[in-house]
Amino acid sequence: MRVEKIELTGFKSFAEKTIFTLHPGMTCIVGPNGCGKSNIVDAFRWVLGEQSAKSLRGEKMEEVIFNGSQTKKPRGMAEVTLFVSGLYPDGQGNGNGSERLLTVTRRLYRSGESEYLINKHVCRLKDIREMFLDTGLEMKSYSVLEQGRIGEIINARPVDRRFLIEEVAGVMKYKVRKAEAQNKLQSSRQNLQRVIDIISEVKRHLNSLDRQAKKAERYKRLIDALREIELRTSKRDYVGMNQSLQDVSGRLDELKTEEVRKRAVMAQLESSLQQKRILMVEKEKELDAINADLQAVEKSIAGMERTIAVNRTEIEHLGNYIITLQGQIEETKKLLEEKRLRAEEISGKDAHIQARLDSLNETLSQRKAELSEAEEEIFSLEEDIDEKRRELFRFTDSLGLLRNELNRLETTHEAQSRRVSTSEREAQETGVRISELEAEIERIEGDVRQRSAALDQWRDRRDGYLREISEQKEGVEELRQKRSELREEVASLRSRIESLQEMVTGNLDREMIQKAGISLLTSLSEVVVVEPRYEKAVEAALSDRIKGFIVSTTEDIKKSVELVNRENLPRTAFLSWQMNNEKQQKTDSLWQMKDGETARRFPVLDSFVRAEDRYVPLVKSLLKDYLLAEDVDSAIALLKGEEEVPLHVRVVTLNGEVLEPGGTVLCGSGSGILRLRRDLRELEASVQKHSGVIAEVEASISVADQRIEELKSLLREVDSEIVSHEKELSLLQASGRRFAEDRDRLEKKLGFIQLDIQELHKELDGIEEDISGKKEEVASEEEHKRTIESGLGILQEELSVRRSEIDAKRHLLTDLKVEINGYTERLSSIMRERESLQREVGGLQKKEVSLEEEMQNNSRLVQQKRDSSAGLEARLKEAVTGAGTLRQRLSEKRDAIRDERESNIADDEALKRERQEIERLGNEVHEKEVLKAELLLKISNLVDGMREKYQVDLDSADIPVSEAEEEDHQNVLELREKIQAMGHVNLGSLEEYRELKERHEFLSGQHEDIVQSITELQEAITRINRTTRKRLKEAFDLLNQKFGEVFKLLFGGGSAELRLTDEADILESGIDIIVQPPGKKLQNLNLLSGGEKALSALSLLFAGFLLKPTPLCILDEADAPLDETNTERFKAMIKDLSVNIQFIVITHNRITMEAADYLYGITMEEPGISKVLSMEFV
């Protein structure tokens, strides 16, 4: 056999598929520390079936799967395949005379699944181990020695070194077979004991089943009658509850439909109310828009009124000025006429005219100065009046704007106040509803707490029942265990009783005697009762008669003799009770001792024997001639003494020696039948005692089972209550959640409303502040306006007075000028006067023309002002009409909004009524759901109870409904009383009896088969032990001799030997190693150096190889402790052994490498991944 190669895939650091071809001779594996060399040794051990992860230098078996590196992902599977040739002869190979190549594969998946394959066919680990047995290539053999294993051989316990001699002896297959046989033997003995117990139990049951069957028949009739009545009444209750359930379900559906409809109506109302509120906001916006338009129109009207008033004032002023101009024109015309007349009158009046002229010029200068001053004052007054008018116009515009703003603010304040009232009313209603919901939630929470407390109580009760059931079951299990142990002990006792009875009875049994027609009363050994101290003496005195039988009559004696002779039976004693009774022999000995002290020292033996009264004469007649002595010396002294002992009297010692007066002594061990009988009586008493205890235990088990059933019934009731409470609690919690959701929704809504109210109040406060400020501004502006209007009136009155005064002065000035001009002309000359008068007339004419033109211009300006005022008045009329329309629309809008608010209030009331109705419906739905749940639970319990009790489905079963409820109830009570009075009944007793009889016959056959198999296994173990012992002895002697030779070779001298720790039992003996290196005394192995220990272990290992070469040997750094000289010896030894053995040596030693035929180098170019380089030496 040879290992051809090993293939690793995903095993530890060998991520990729790696093949190691194993060549004949020595192969070295080298590489730096940590590169994965020892993983190759682990691969060999793993593929051969190693199950310990610690032996493979790990914590978990899945660690043998490549776990990934920086560049490679983890593998999902590890696989190692071993290729072996020469394991089978070529007759089992390929037929061409070559040896078949065999593959052994082991796979492990990361999921934990594993596979073993032989030639790619799935197999068991056991198949692989059996295949390599005694080949030297086993998982725990010395052919695979990893790091530290060399030292373990020296440091191991003696018993742990047995594998070395077992490997050499080739007894591993015998060891495995013996272990299997011992396991089978143990299992067979256990099976035999179980079969004996079962047979005993079956026998006991068979005896009681006949009586139970009759009781079961009567019980079945009562149960059937009870079943029929209970099914009728249950069907009646089921139909009634189903009808109630249908009524409740119908009403519940109606309520839910009504609730859904009401919720739809409520939703519609809420939607309608929301839309109306949205429309209300829009209408309020329209109202604000109309109010703004009205304010704009009113502002325009005020502006037009101001313009018309200004035009009227200017027209009035221009009219007065035109009148003044007309007067001036009339005056001019009059002055022209006067000038003409004056020219005529002043002709020739120069001096007088000159004087007058001077006076008039002086007066004219004064008047001009006065007129200039008056005109300047009028001009100043007109400017002041214009400024006052402009200021008045400004304040009028500002006052109009302030009044419009004040009206807008007051309208807005009114609208906001209405919104605040609406929101506060809605907040109050929402708060009331929240309070109602909180009260309802608190009520439900109280109910939930009560229900939860009740549920906890029921659950605690259930837990208590469960704990008690568990305790009862544990107690029952302990009792059953005790009963089983007692039964096993009783069976063992009975087995011993049967064995003792066979030993006591011998070849002739009672059945044979009774079949021969003999009236057998009993056996003598059964009758005689002796204290243990005197058993040997009585048994020696009775001799063979102790095994004899007591028969009734003399005729029975004759029949007994015929039976023994006919059947050629051994010599047997028969004693006739009748003959002994007829003779009425005396129980005392006819011979009496003279010496009282001697009589006390040597009493008659029959005084130490007890028996039944009817057999006492018989027993005494057999023992009346026997005296009891302490020992032989005492007996001899009695016989040689002065007291003459009759020849028919014998002396028996406590040890069973019988001495006769004639000098005969009968000695030696007897049959021990009295001791056996005593043991038999004690065993039977123990059996009876154990049977009583078993009965008590079974009674306790029955009581405990009954209590468990009671607890289970109570547990079902408690579970029913728990389900009911859980359903009610679930419904309450659902209602609570629904109310809580409504409350949360309303609280959220209330929060929004309160925020709106706060904002509205803030806005109202701001509006009120603005209104107050605006009113103060309006009052201030009105007061200022009144002040301005008062000052303007005063100025206008003063202007009117001044204008009247200046008009008068102008008239006087004109008259004076005219008069001066007249006098001037007169003074010049009449011609010049005439010319002057003509010039004046021309001037006056021009003035007249100028005045007329100015008057025409002023008239046109007045007309323009009047036309403008007429247009403004028309526009003002239209604006006033529009303002009236807007006021009408504003009033209508306000009325519509007020009506809408009243409608919204009505809708709120309707919505509140709908909510109250929905709440009422919800409460009624909850009540109906609780009632429905209760009915469903009752129906379910009833159906489950009937299904569990009678396997009948009330829903589908055709059961007549009973109307006689009272009569059925009475019948049920009577039947239950009768059934209760019957107690426990085994319903399957008839069928059980038949099955038990068949089972008893089957078990009896099994008993015989198991006994036979036990015998065969014991014989097989004996043969294996014999063969193993022989092989181990031979192998030990050879290994011991070879060990000494190799030791001397490797150490260059010295001595070594192996010693068995128990030479008497080589099968279990350990091995001690005794070594003496050259130049040293014999010493403890622990005192050796590391190199000496390693070399000693290698000596023992190589000695084994020399006796039984293995196909392969793997040494992992075995040469590490050796020095250079010892390494050379180690190398030479391996070279010699490698002719027949493949060596794989993992080493760092160059000397060892020099001996290699083939070299593998292990590297880690990439961290965590081992790579292989190979080199063959030529």
C-alpha cells in the first residue's frame, strides 16, 4: 500500500486547489514559520477522520475552511482528498494486474454539513476507519506525528502508550470488534433485562384483564347512554346559542350599519360646515373688499366736494371782482362824460384850476400812498387766505383718509370679534367633548385595570395549576422511576429465586412427582428452619435426606421408588408422613446422659430446629440421635470420655463433621441447601416487601394522575376564563384607543383653535390700539381744521372789509385824478387842455376797453369754474349713488354673513347631536360585541368539549334535539353517579388482553433470542481476548528487543527496555519505558534532556517501523530538539527506513533536508494564502 498524493482545496491557508504528489523515499517540506506547513499534517489527520477541532489547532471545526484574505473571498467549503494505491489485491483492481487507485475524500461546508466519500461515493466515517484498520495509516496511529507528539510519547501515562504495541501487534481490528461486541453485549443485557421486566409486567396485566373486560362492557353501556343524552342536550344548547348568536349578530350588523351611516352623515355635516366656514371667510373677504370700495368712493366724494367748494368760492370772488370792474367801467364812462363837460366848463379858468390842481395833486399823492398800502395789505391777506385754504384742503384730505381708515378698522374689529366669539364657542364645545371623552377613557381604563387584575389573577391561578401539574408530573416521574427500579429489583430477585429453586429442587421436580400420582406434601428442606449457625450441623446430620420429599402415605413411598427406578433418576430420599404419624415415635432420645454438665455441653440437635406442628415429630425423629459439639476436638473428647455413648448416637460439629462411636468421621462441605432455602425465604420476603412498595407507589401514581387530570380540567376552565377576559379586555382596549384617538384629535383641534383665538385677540388688541390712535388723530385733525376754518373766516371778513375800503379809495383816487387832469388841461391852454382832455378821454377809453377785456376774461373764468363744478356735481351725484349702492351691498353682505353664522351654529348643534348618537351606537355595538364574544366562546367551548370528549362535531352531526330538559338532566346525574361508583375502568381491556397475549408470546421468543445472542457474544469476546492476548505478548517481546537495538544505534550505546505495568493482564496493562543513555545511570524519564527524550521516543517509533512498516510516516519538526550529531543519526535512520516507508518530514534543519529525495517549499507570497514550490533531487 502506498499514498500517491493528497489534494487540498479551501483547507486552512490553501485557498486554491493544491496537490502534493508523494514520491517513494523521503520528502521534505520546508518554509518559514507561519507559512502553513503544519496545515498539511492537519489535512492528513482531518481526511482520516479527526473530529476534535483542538487537535487541529482550532476552536471550531469550521475554522479549517479558508476564511479569506485581503484579495480573496472566504471559501464556502474545505475539501481534502487522499489517493491510495495497493490497499486491495489486484484481484479487486482493474483486472490488468495493477493495483487499484482508491480515493478518500472529506468535505466540510460553512453551513456545518459534512461529507465522506470513497471513490467519489458518499460513505460513513466508520467505513473509512474500518478500511484503514491495521494498515498503519489510521488517525491516531504513530504514523502521523505532529508538533509535540514526539514528547507526548515519553511524557504520557503508561496506559496511553499501549497504542504502540497495539499497532505493532495489528490488533486494532480486534480491539474495534471487541468494543463493538461489548457494546452489543451491554445492549443485549439491557434489552434482556427490559424484556424480563416487560414479560413480568405483561403477566401481571394478563391476570387482571379478564375482570376488567366485564367491567368495561358495563361501563361502555353507561358511557354510551351518557354520551347520547349529553349530545342531545349539547345540541339543544348549541342550537339555542347559535340562534342567540344570529340575533345578536343581526342586531350588531344593524347597529354597525347605522353607525356607518351616522358617521357618513357626520362626515357630510363636518364637510358642509367646513365648506360654509370657508364660504364665510370668502364672504368676509368680499365684505372687506366692498368696504374698501366704499371707502375709496367716499374719499373721491370728499375730494369732489372740496373741489366744488373751492370753485364756488372762486366764482363768488370773481363775480365780485366783475361787479367791481363793471363799476369801474361805468365810472370811466361817467368820467369821460364829465371830462367832456369839464373841458367845456374849465375853459379860461387857468389860475383857479392851477390852485385847485395843486391841491388835488397833493391829495392825489396821499390817496395813492394810502391805496398802495391798502393793496399791499389785501395782497398779504389774500396770500394768507390761500395758504389757509391750502392747509384746510390738506387737513380735509387727511381727515377723510383718517375717517376711512377708522371705519375700516372698526369694521375689521367687528369681524374679528365675531370670529373670536365663534372660535371661543367652538373651543368651549370641544373642551366639553374632550372632558366627556376623558371621563369615558378614565372609565374604560378603570375597567381595563379591573379586567387586567382579574386576568392576572386567572393567569396566576393558571401558573399555579401549571406549576402543580409540573410538580405532580415530576413526582409521578420519580414514582415511576422508583417503580421501575423496584420492578427491576423484583425481577432480579425472582431470577435469583428461580435459580435457587432449580438448585434446591435438583433433577427431580414436583411436577414429575405429581404426574406419577404421588401425593406430595412438601420437601424436607422447606420444612426445616434452622439458625444460620447450626445449618451445616443439621445439613450434615440429615445428609441426603435434606433433599428428600415428604409424601402422604406408604403407597406414595412405593410409587416414588417405582418412579426413580423407572426414570433411572439419581438417588432420592422420600419420607412418609403417615408412617411417622402412626408410630408416634418419641421425639426425645431413648438414651440420656448421666452427667448434666456434659448434657448441657452436647445438646441433642433437634432442639435447634423449628418446623410446622404437623412435621415436628418427623423432624425430631430424624435428629433425635445426633448430639451437637462445638468442634471435632470436643466431639472426640465426648466419644473417648467416661460417658459411654451408644453406637446409634452420633456427634455432629458446628462445621458439619459427623463422628460415630465406632470411630468413623464424615467430613467435607455439604450441599448448602439449608442456606439456599434460607436465602430463598429471604428473597421471597424481599419480593413480597418490594411488591407491597410497588403497590403503594402505583397507588400514589394513580392518585397523582387523578390529581393531574383534575388540574387539567381546572386548567381548561381557567383557560376559558382567560380567553373570555382577554377578549373583553381587547374590546375595552380597542374602545379606549378609539376614544383616545378622538380625544387626541379634538385636543389637537382645540390647540389650533386656541392658537387662532390668541392670534385673533392679538389682532383685536392691535386693531383697538389702531382705532384709539386713529380717533385721537381724527379729533386732533378736526380741531385743527376747525381752527383753520375759524382763522380763514376772520381773514375773509377782513379781506372783504379791506376790499370795500380799497374800492372806495380807488373811486376817490380816480375822481381826484380826473379832477386834476381837468384842471391841468385847463391850465395848459385850452388847446392843450383840449388835447389833454382828448388824451385823457383816449386813456379812459383804453381803460374802459381794458376793463371790459378784463371783465370778459373774468366772466369766461367764472363760466369755466361753473362748468367744472357742474361736471364735478354730476360725478359727485354718481359717486353718491354708487356709495349708496355699496352701502346697500355692505348691509346685505353683513345680513347674509349673520344669517350664515346662525346657520353654522345650527349645523354645529346638529353635528353635536350626530356625535352623541354615534357614541350611543358605539356603546351599544360594544355591548353587542361583548355579548357576541361571550356566545362565541360558549359555543366554542361547547363544540370543543364535545369534540374532545366524544369526537363529535355539533355543527355537522345529525343529532336529535331533546326537549325533555329536566328528564335528561336527571338521567345524566344518575348515569354519572353509576359511572363514578364504578371507579377506574380499563375500556380497552378485551383488545388489550388479546394484544398482550400475542405480545407475551413474542417477548418470550425475544427472550430466548437475546439469551442466545448474549452467549454467542460472550464466546466471541473470549476468542478475541485469546487472540489479542497472544498477539500482544508476541509483539511486546519483539518491540522490546528491537527498541533496545535501535536505542543503542541512535544513542551510540546505552540500554533501553519496555516493561508491562500489569503482566498478568496484558490486555489492559500500560507500558513503562526504562532508558539508560551511555555513560549515565538508570534515571527517571523526566530527568532526561529534551533531545534525549526526543531521541528515546524516535527509538521506540523506529523500532515499531522495523517490526511493522507503515505505508507513510509524517514527522512535523521531530528533529527540532536534536543536536547536529544526533540529527545525522536521525537522518541515517530515516534513510534506511525510507526503502519501505514513505517519509514526509517537515523541518528547518539543513542536515535533514540533505537526505530528502524530494523537496516541497511552502511560501506566502500573498498574506494568508499558502503556495507550493517543488524540487526533485537527482
